[in-house]
Amino acid sequence: MVRGNKVLKNINKIPYTIIRQIIIFFSNRLKEINPWQNFKLLHTNIKNDIIAGITVAIIALPLALAFGEMSQLGPEAGMWSAIAGGIIGGLFGGCLFGVSGPTAPMASQITVFMGAFIIGTSNQPDILAAFSIIFLSGLILIGMSILNISKFIHYIPYSVIGGFMCGIGMIISTSQITTFLGIKDGISIYELLTNYNFTLQNINIESLYVSIPSLLIIFIWPKLEKLYKSLSKIPSPFIALIIGSSIAYFLNLDISYIGDKMNISNQKKAFSIYIPHLHRLNEFIGPAFALAGLAILDSLLSCKVADNMTGIRHNSNRETFGQGMANMAAGLFGGISTATATTQTVGNVSFGAKTPLATIIKGLTMLAILSGLGFLVAAIPNACLAAILFKLGFDILDYRILPIIKKLPKIDILIFTIVFFITIYKDLMIAVAIGIFIASILSIKNISLILKSTYTHKNIKFSKSIFAPSEISLEKLNRLPIQVLQPQGPLFFGSIESLLKIYSTNSKHKLLILDLSFTTMIDLSGTYALEDLINLLKTKKIKVFTFCPNSKIQDVLKRLNFITHCGNNNFFFSKKSIITNILKQYNIDN
């Protein structure tokens, strides 16, 4: 009887324990997404942040207009996305250097929705449906940030990312051909490429007067920057925008302009509020989830680029929360979906930004342009934006993976190909989901090993490692600024994040020995993770020696150009050669 009472007492405690754990979980999540850290930093780099913000706004202007046009919601929608992403994303985001606004993948996805939601009586796209979906995607993003879903971005295989980016690049470039040539809307790329006579007869020569010079400027500009250093501070899309618009203005060309679309709809006015149609939730919830998933993917990949450049790790959950807030604002004010933009983020870092103030300044600059200089924006030819987007499509292609496409492991080439073609012919998120599913199925053995914790990556003191010369005293060895990182088991997309976390606990050092003695396999994701780590450490002036006695691992690293990129002199097949190099480097006598 006594025992029965104890069991009953313990059962009664269970609900309270669960509730307590739930409260702790949500409390921790709310602390994590708290933007107060951003507010505290705004005054620490004011001058450089203002300069960086204005410069990035110049880069963002033509892209915002182009992505707005591409989305079929109009150029003003691109501007409002840049404003919402800059101000709201900057205040609430989790990447100090991230610049939010419209991006190519987000604009492409909105285009799909514009074709799916049509007003029956007028056969026109349902603009309110699009803005409602964008608003809902923001709510979903906030929910994802609170539920800690954002962390899974670190487990996406690189072959999926490469196929996705190459697919997006192809979509963007091919979608601009008709506008570039001045051919009327509604003609598919397939018809354009197969019906040569129709294409040649319908090319608008006046459009080419703008599109060709604009494209040439963008291609030639990097060479001019090498000759004249001062030009490097001026983004090529901005110059193309000015020259292309000037040609159209002075020659009085009869071509389509941004202003033509800006004035088509009475609904599309600056400072309009679009109340989301939540009563149509059953129609919008699926597309909203797809858009939210794409926003996480697009944003957090850009943040990882910033992490590699700066060495400061972003907060994935807070960044997702910031994008959620920005997308809700974009949906309310008539902007397309926002995400952290890689190109603008890289520019932001390069221009000296160190706090979210830079991206806020960028948003305010875009707001000023939209408020007082709308007439200038309206005078920009669509052919000019087509040239900018055409080149951008090629820039988005993954040039890291393309040169070695034939050398990829069979699993990676299969996943890359599937994701690439599904992205082009079906849907972005479906492509990513299928790619991750296939990668997970094919890596089920390695995943089970990781889940069972059969392998644990290790940080080892140099004095306790196999590389420590036995003839050198322990006291002397302990003074050497050397650490050993030893990945254990399979090194693939499922084990990379744990390796990076282990390395982050390392003590200060000037030389890292990457010991692959206990690595059982490595794929494209694992190889690039090691390469990214080495490149990051180079920026911190930390040297890396890679030790790899396993011939199968060596073969993969050779085929993926790892050894070439990281330096043949820093890659070793024998323990003795590493010890010899260390003794020489630190001038130690045997």
C-alpha cells in the first residue's frame, strides 16, 4: 500500500515536471531572440556604419527594383522589402553584419505564387493573396525561432546547397532574356529558343541600345577597378543603372520603363497598408510554410558566409525571428519577402560595418529614395534591370562546385543533379526537401553512428598528442602554441556542426594540427567544412597542418581540390614529416 502511494505521488509530479521543462524551454528561447544586444551596439561604430549603410543602399537599389519587377508585384514592392528588411531585420536580427531585403530565391518563389493565385473576374494576379502569404510566412518564422528549428540549417548537405544555387542562377538568367531583348511578356523561354524566326522578328532594337551597354559595363567594371582603385568603391550595378537610364532618356527610346508598372494599379501606392486575408488561411498556409522555409535557408546561408568572413558567429534563432518580423512588415506595407542577402552582406562587411546600424541606415536610405525620388526610379528602363539580373544569375551559380563537378563522389553528384533539375522545373523548396531526404537515406548508417555517439570529436593538447616529440621536455611542449583537432568517424553534413563546436572550445594557439587519423569517411560537405575552417583560421593568422594517413580519404581530398586550396606544403601523409616541420618552425633542437 505504501509503495502504491509512492508511485501515485510520483505520477502526480510528472505534469508539473513537464510544464516546468516547457516553461524553461520557452524562457531560454525568448532570452535568445531578445534584440537588446543589437540595441546596445548601435552607437559603437557610428561613422563606419553610416558610410557602409549608404554604400550598401546604392548596391541594393537596382537589385531591389529588379527583384520587385521579377516577382511581378512591381518595383515598389522590391523597395518596401529592402526598407522592411533593413530597418526591422537590422533591429531584431541575429547577424551583426547581415543585410536583409529582397533576394533572387525569394523573388522567384513569389513569382510562382503570382501565377497560382488569380482573380477570376479580371484574370489578374491576386496581389492581396501574395501579401497575405508573405505576412503569414513572417508569423511562421517567428514560431520557428521560438521552437529552435533554425539550428537545422547547419545540417543541410553542401550538394543540396550547390544544386539549389545553380538552379536559382539558371532561373534568374533565363527569365530575363525576353526583357533583355525587348520581346513582349508571355513568351516562354522554350518558345524563344526553339522558334528562331519569331525571336529575331520580335527583338526590339531600342531595348538592345540599353541592355547591351548595361551588361557590358557590369562585365568590364572589375577590370576597370584593377586599373583605377577609386572605382572599387562604386558598385557596377549602380553605374549600369545610371548609364542605361541616361541612354534611354537622351535617345527618347520607345521601350518599357519601371514607371509603366508603378502606375498600373490603383492599389500600388506608397505607404499603403495591406491587411492580410486570414479568413483564407487554408489556401495560404502551404505557400506560407514554403516561403518561410526558403527564407530560413536563404538567410542563414548568407549569415554563415558572414561568419566565415568575420569570425563572429551569428545567432540563428534570433536571425530567424528578425526575418519573421521583417516579413510581417513587408506583407503589411506591400513588399516582397525578405531574407539576408549574401551580396549585400559581403559588401557590408567589406565597407567596414560592425553593428546592425549599417543595415538600418540602408533601410532608411531606401525609404528616403522611395519617398522623395520616386520619379527617378520610374525613369529606369526594364531592359537595364534585365541586364543586371542576367549577370546576377551567373554570379549566383556555385563556382566552387562547378569546376569539380565530374570529380564529386557519386552520392553528391546524384543529389546535386536531382536538386538542380527539380529547382528549375518544379519548385525550390521541394527540391531542397527531396535533396535532404535522399542525402539522409543514403547516409543513414553514418547518421545512426552519430546519434549513438559512437564517435566523439576531440581537442587534444599538443604535449599529449602523437605528434609531440618524446625527446622534448613536457615543460617545453606545453609552452608551444599548438593544438590538435581530431575528427572521429564519418565527416559528413550530419557531423560537421559538432566538430566546429568542439573546435570553438580550443585554447589559444598559433598552429592547429588537423588529425584525420580516425576519420572513417568524408564527403563534399565534410571537405568544404574543413576548407572553410582553414580559410577562417588564415584570416586570424593561425596556421593549419593537415595529417591524413588514410589513402581513401586522401583520394577524396585530392579530387575535391582540398590539398591544392589549402596548400601542398601544409598537407602531410606521415607523422614524422609534421614533427620535422614543427621543430623547424619553432627552432627546436632534437
